[in-house]
Amino acid sequence: MTDSERQLVDLFLDGGLPESEHAILFERLESDPEALAYLAERSQLHVDLRRSFTRRKLQHLAVATAAMPSPGNSRARSPRSRMSWRGLAAAAAVLAVGFATLWQGKGTSPVIAHMRQAFGARWENCTLPTEPDSPLGPGRLRLAEGLATLRFARGAEVILEGPAELELIGEQICRLHRGSLVAHVPEPARGFSVLTPSATLIDHGTDFGIRTDARGNANVHVMQGAVELRHANGKAPVRLITQEMTAITPQQVLPVKRMEAEPRLPLQAGDSPAFTSEVSTRSGGGTAFVSEVRGEGGDRAPILFLKNSRTQTGYGRKVLFRFDLSTLPQIPNLTEAQLTFTLVPTGSGYAARANDAHLVAYALTDAAERWWNDRNFRWDQHPAFDPDPGRVDGSRAVRVGEITVPRGVQSGSFSIRDARLTEFLRSAGPRSLTFIVVRENPIEEDTGLVLGIAGNHHPTLPAPTLSVR
């Protein structure tokens, strides 16, 4: 949206826009959600003038205006009356009910969406309610972590992934200031639009995902259907269809390409909280992940990838932790043990396309495999190998505990505290112990989230720790 177009909107609201230019403005409003959003924002400055107009009066005025003669035949009206309130009514008639709701009377806010449900959600500094089933008017939602599902009035369903900031503008439009969302847009909601700092996404009946940062860099992925991207640079729109993706920079929309199986999303500063803790695996132990994906894995990885997908074969990952227990005293007499690790966003896949993650830890029992070196084995050569990404060879490892990571949660510290873990350490008393962690339940959707665990070489987060007492 150019500066001259912003001036048109401001003049229109102030009553100083000549009627000869109203058609230019209305045409722009009909075709550009960003222009409509700007008008909605600026119109809030005129709330005192609108409070005396109820919604019913506005609707009657819009109908009456639609039947009036052309502007050139209206000579008796004062300039401000003709250019401001008549213009508002005409705009409402042109842009239909969704636009008209912006002018409800008595200072009330229109209900443009509902908060349906949330998973592991933590909110901060929101201007809208966050309780399930809450009606939502214009305002902002700031989701620190987790998932939240919103349903807009026309039927568009949006799943917001924390950390993210979403501004609700109207029944068919919202602004994603930062973070990720996945949207399902049925036919009645065709035309649903998402504004970002650099571009506008307009839906043409689709399932899509988008992530943006506050600087205007974004990635768009179309799972099904089609979307149109309009960059702020004013160049021709770019169309994406099923299984296509592209990146957006503050300067341009990059070339469209085939969507990756695990879409890479731009991580944002502050996505991962900082922790300080003693790191047990860095003292004579090790961390690694092994992957079906060629070229991945290794013990130097700062983030250990973990995935099990039913629809995407060849993308399984398992994680290995090794501890040197020689410094732990009186292992046969311990009363409790706890395995702790820190989740960290990987930026691969969408949390909205995944379910709860059931993570299981196995302790390696085969002494010959305890001193593994990941540089010497491939996916099919790792300790206690089983081709299933959610399993290990039960003859060479024993299950010692599990934990469920709620859907949408991608960061934070998690601990496995289980009597089986304590008993294994007490009875076996190994001096070196390897845990193999798998995601037991597969992801049911494609483009699903890859979980991440901070490894030995993560620059700020603690590596896995084994605590005993």
C-alpha cells in the first residue's frame, strides 16, 4: 500500500476526499485486503463520531445511498456530510456485511471470531479473551507457547503456533505480526486474507501454513488448494497451488518451488528460552541423533532431531544420550533417578499438523554397544536397531520410562522419573549408560513437526542430565 493510497483513506475519513475519487478508493478497498485493514485501523480514530449510529441505522443508510443519484446531482448537501457519512455508507454497501460491522453503534465491538480451544497454551499481554468459546472482536492475541484454534465468522479456521502475535481485524482478515499459523478455509470463507509485514496472502479455498518474523521475512506453504501473494513492492501477484511453497523477503517474493516434506521455517530470536544447569552428558558422555534422512545426524549437532511419521517414510529420527556414571556414588543404594532434557524448536514442520508426542526412553543393555561412535554407523547400524522409528530392539535395550509432550509444545524442560529407570540403574550398575529416545506414536499428517532436543553442542541450553539420589 503506497503513501498516496494511505492519504486517500485519511482524506476519506476526514471528509476531505472529493467524490470524484471515491470510486478509486472503493475499487482499491475491494481488491486489496491491506487497504481495507488500514481503513479499519484508521476508522477507530473516528469512534466518537460513529457512536451515535447504530448498526441498524447504518444498514438503512447504506440501502438508501445505493439508490441515490450520482454524486454530481447532490448539490444541497454540505461537503462534510456528503463526503464523510455518505462515503462510509457507500463503502459499507460495496464491501458487504463484513465491512459494515466495523461501524457498529454504541461503541460495541463486532464478533469476528471465536476462540475454540487451546493446547499447552501460555498467553501474554493479550487484548482479547483467551478462554475456550470466547467471542473475539478486533484486537491482538500474543501466544507465548502452545497452540490455539480460532474460527472466524465466515468459517475460516486458524491454528496459531506459539510464540506468535496475531491481530484480528475483520471476519475475513487478520494480521500475523510474527510466528506461525496453519489455516483451513472452506468455500464460504474463500478470500480469507492474512497480512504480514511484507505481503498479503489471499486464500482461494485452501489449507496453508505461513510463518513470518517482525522484519518481514516469511515462508508460505500450500498443503491443498491455492493462495495469492501480493507483496508490498507492488509487483504482480504470485499464485501458489497444492504442494507448492515460497519465501518472502522485505524486498520480494522468491520463486515458487515444490513443497518440502518438512518445511523449513525461519526461527525467530527469542524462540528458545535460556537455561543454566549442570550438563551431565558433556562429562565423558555424548549426545547424537541418527536419521533415515541421508546427510543428517551426528554427535556434533546442537539440536537432536526426533520424528516418527506415518505418512512420510524415510524421515524417522532417534536420539541417543550417553552418560559416564563413574562419578556418581553408591549407585546400588540410590532411591530415585531422573532423566531431564530440554526441548528446542527445530523450525522444521508445523506443530499444527502433529499430535501429542509420546516419547519413550530405552536403556541399552548390550555392553558391546555402549561405547558407540555415531561416525561409524548409519541408520541401520545404530545400537539396538529396529527399522521402525518408534521402536528399538527389545533384546538389546529395556524400556525405562516415557513422557507425553502436549501438542504444540516445542520448548521447555522435561523429565522422566520412573521406578523402572531407578531399578535398572540399581540392579545393573553400569559405568556407562546409553539411553535411546524415540517418538513411539507416529504423526498422522504430512508436514508435521520435527521435535528437537538440546544436545551437547547447543550454545545456550543445557544438554541431557541424569540425576540420582
